[in-house]
Amino acid sequence: MVRIEQDIHYRQQRMAFRKFAESEITPVAEQYDREQVFPAALLEKMAAEGFLGATIPQEYGGRGWDQVTAGLMYEEIGRACSSARSLLTVHLALVAETIARWAGSAQQAYWLPLLASGKKIAAFCLTEPEAGSDARSVAATYMQQGDRFVLNGRKRWTTFGQVADVYLVFARNKEKISAFLVNRDNPGVEVTPVQGMLGTRASMIAHVTFTDCEVEADALLGREGFGFISIVNTALDNGRYSVALGSLGILKCCLQHSMEHASRRRQFGNYLKDHQLIKLKITDMIADAKATGMLCYNAALLRKEKQANALIQTSLAKYYAAAAANRAAREAVQVLGALGCSEDSAVQRCFRDAKIMEIIEGSTEMQQLLISDHGFADLASIIED
């Protein structure tokens, strides 16, 4: 198996993503975070680069990139700005890829070109006031009236919900949980912007309420009752992968800023990098970066090859990467001191954003349950792997 870091094609892809991120995102990331806004101009630039349709088949206007290439995109964009990576997570991983997997041919032909081009932006409506990690507990309802469905319910913390044109909405009819593609301009859709979040502040979060919202029969994604069993699980797996690589990006950002600061800052007559305690912090960050990279790139290759164990390896990558990003961010603030607490510092933004990684797309605790259950069920595969 060729290592991703040594593959010329993937190295070129990584450098292209990094060049875009460093020229178009990094210089303005702190400003957008402070203003809690994601400008349309940057969204359009990302669309023009093909990022919004990265993994969508070329026949629908996407780039048709494999999962390894997509992972490198998530990592490099996430290294520059977690809010920008969040756009890719919800629009591409949670919604577009899920449509590509579960929608009928007519839905794919209609939605995928619009999403791949960025003409329509998608958001994911699962979380509710009383339903977060427990996706089975969604309280939003739907009922069929003739050839239409009527939706009612409240969705919370919808990333890019403020600007989305279409929402992938999960609702129940008694025991059946189903998924619907609902246009923002449908009567009965109310969008309430949310600000003041701890991290990913430019991700345009909103609460979305559906009140007697009527949609056509072709708004149903897949079949009735497939919402939880198939569609939610597919979407969250896609999302975990993007968050894992995005967390690796946060970690590397913290490591880079820590090493640069330690190389130019003097205390007690010596550069910080020559102080033993700083060396220890940098060592831990380097080790975490290497270990996280191995887990993430292993998951990437397994996903590319559509291996059966890609699901659990993605959970492992997400679990470890999110925790490692938090460790790195915490230590980076210590290394930079007061500068690391400044609103102009990328490190303080990483510190806040890293915590979000332990909550979204399956919390740390949910990953622990999944991973430990897998371990008890198949210990041999872990010992022999």
C-alpha cells in the first residue's frame, strides 16, 4: 500500500489545497470568526475550485475525487479555518454524498448538479431541542396528505442554516423516521440565526422551524422509514470522516504556530525551543500529529477501497483526532502565552474550534461506545490488525 504522504498525485493535490487555503482563507479567518459571518465571495471561490462538488460524480458536474483526495481537502481547509471546513462537511459530506448514495435517479439528476456547482447550498437538519446524540428520538413529525407530505417540528444548531437553500430534514411518522429535501423558500419554513457560539463562529448556524410545511412526494429521500437505519448513519459516517481530517488540520495549525513562536521568542536568555518543558510540549504535539495522521489516512484508504471496516476505522480516527486537536490547542495556548489568548491569534480560534470537534457528528462519548462495542465483538481483528 503506497503511503499517502509519498504518493506524488496526492502530494500535488495537498499542495493545491494548501495554496488556496493560505491565499484565500487564512488571511481573513480571524476577521470572519469575529464577525461571525461567512462571506458569499469566499463560498463562490470554493465552488469555483470544485470543492463543493469534490466527491460528486463527474456526470453530475462534480470533480469525482476519491475519498483520499477529499480527506486532504478537509485537512488543509480545516487547518486554515474550521468554519470553512464545516461548509464542506454539511454541504458535501452530510447532504450531497448522502443524496448520491440514497436518492433516486431523478433526485440525483436534479439536486447533484446544483449542489456540485454551488448554485444551491445544503444544510443538515437532525438535532432538536430534545434530540442530539440520540437520533432515534427526533420529535419532528410528518404526515402524508394525498400526494404531499406535511412537516412540523423544530431543528436546532443547523450549520450554515442561515444561508442554505435546501435542508435535509429528518422527521417521524409514528415509528418510521424518514428524510426529506425541503427548500428554504417553502411556506412554513422559518430560519432564526444563532450567534455567540464557542467555536466555528463563521459557520452561520441557525435554528430552523417547520410549521405545516408541505412538500411534494418527490421530496422524500429514499423510502419511508429509511431515515434512521440508512440515511442518518450514512450521513454521519461521512461527516465523521470530514471532522477527523479537519481536526488533524487544527492540530497541525497549533503545532506550526507553537514551533514558530518557540523559535523566535526568548525567555531567560534562551529561545523557548531550548527550554525542556517546551520541548516536551512540542514532542507530544508531534507524536499526536503523526498518530492522528496514521489513523486518518488509514480510514481514507479504506473508504477509497470501500472496505467493510472503514466505518469503525473512521470512528476511531474521529475520536482520536478530536481529542488530539484539543490537546494540541491547549498546549499551543500555553506555549504562546498571552499572545495565544489574543483575538488576532489563530491559536485561540483553534482552541475554541477544537472543542466543537468533540461534539459534532457523534460526540466523543458516542464514539467511545461504538469503538468499545466493536472491540468486545471482534477482539481478534484489533489484536491482529
